[in-house]
Amino acid sequence: MPAEADRTLPFVEEGASTTRCRIVATAERSFREIGYQKTTVADIAKTLKMSPANVYRFFDSKKAINEAVVGGLTREVEALISGIAQAPGLSAAERLSQIITALHSDCLERCRAFPRMHEMIEAAMSESWEVCRTHVERIRAVIARVVAEGVRAGEFSVPDPDLAAACVHAAIVRYCHPVLVSQTPEAPVPPIEAMIAFLLGGLRPAG
């Protein structure tokens, strides 16, 4: 059997799901270190002691690998805010405030600590990768759920909870969109605390 086949055989035996995870994890490490644009499929394959052709058995393009890495990051964010939305003992206002703060903090931290990863997410959002469109819809859905719960509890008073949630989501884009956060990471205007207070004021009953 050729030497190349000997090297790739373990990856075939371990299962497609495990191999895909290895590829994505390796790609993510490389993206963090040298950037997603400089990382090639050949680089990923070399690190895994695979052939590029074997990598393409699991991902049909470099873009597919990019999207898989971004997908992993977005799922972490979605899990974070879903946890806040379901946390016991919090009012709807507290949940919404914590969700908005968490979204901003996560984006800001990645911008500061992992600029190369942030660069890739900027590109994904700017190019409207499908994984990002899905992520945006899931964020909006979590916000809508919290607003609807607040309405049912009498904490919020809005005629259309879905529309109100869409307005909240649009208002916080400045604080959680990778491109906008990277432009002025130190001093968002207005401060996020002021925006949260303004939005909660608009959701609460008048008087």
C-alpha cells in the first residue's frame, strides 16, 4: 500500500464525524495564529498528516471549512444567551439586559484577544455567509422569546412583541456587529448601559 494511503487510513477508520472535528479544530488553531486568509487546505492537511484530497472528502471547499469554524463560534454565543434567557430568578428586563451585555462583551473580547478570528467573522458577516444569517435569526428569536415572556408577565407592554424584539435587535447591532465593534471598540456612543436603559424604558408600561 502506498505511503500516503498508510497515513490517511487512521482518519478513515476513526469516522467521518471525528475527522471533520479534527479538521475544524486544526483550521481554527491556524486561523487564530496566522489568519484564515493565509491558512490553506494544504496547511491544514499537513498538520493532520493527511493529503489535501482527503480533507476535500469532508469539506468540498476552503469556504466550507471557514463556515464550519464560524459555526462553532456562533453556537457558543447562542448557547450563552440561551442560558441567560432560561436562567431562573431573573426578570425579563434583567435577562434582556444581560443578553445584550453578553453579546457586546463577547464581540469586544474577540476583537481584542483574537484579532485574526475577529477578522474572519467580520468577513463572514460582510459576505452574509449562510451560517451568519442563521446566527442572526437565532439571536433575534431569543430576544423575541424574552420580550414575549415579559409581555405575558405584565413587565413589558408592547402591541407586537415580535416587532418590538426586531427593534431591540436592530438597536443593538452597533454593539455586537463585528465590523462596527472593531471600528470603535473603546467608546461606543451612546454607552451600552444608556442604550439598554432606553430600550427597557420603551418596553415597559407607560406611567
